[in-house]
Amino acid sequence: MLDDEPYCLVHGAGVNHPIAAHGLDVAKLEQEQRIKVAGLGHLLDAVDRNGLKLCIGLGSVIGAVGMHGNLGYAVANERMAARLA
């Protein structure tokens, strides 16, 4: 039986707006980071971490295999993974 607090958290939010690296600016990079990385932080702040048994972050293969125009998204996935490690 579950208590009032969740024991598992699944985070899958993200935004992906492919753009070539030469067209990527700080604002666009921060937008992708904010949704995936800061969003995870907000969720973790909202739950009792001592009761949390499992936390899953849904990323993608973009960071591993690369995909044209997805530098910002790949960085967001890597930052999320580092936060969950």
C-alpha cells in the first residue's frame, strides 16, 4: 500500500526545436534546459525525497548518436542524466 507521498517519479517533459549550432543562442539553449532540467528540479522539490525509491528521467538517443540541429536538446538530456546520477 502506498503512503500519501509517491515512491516513484517519472519525468518526461522536454522540448525539441532543432536548429544548427551556428543559429543557437543563449535564450534558445536555456529554453531547452529549463524544461528538462529545471522541470526535474521542480518535481524533486515537490516530493519527499527520503520516501522516493525510484526516479526515472526520459531522455533520448540524441545525446549518444547525435542528430543534426539537436545540440541544445542533447545537452539538456545529459544535464538531466547527471542530475539523476
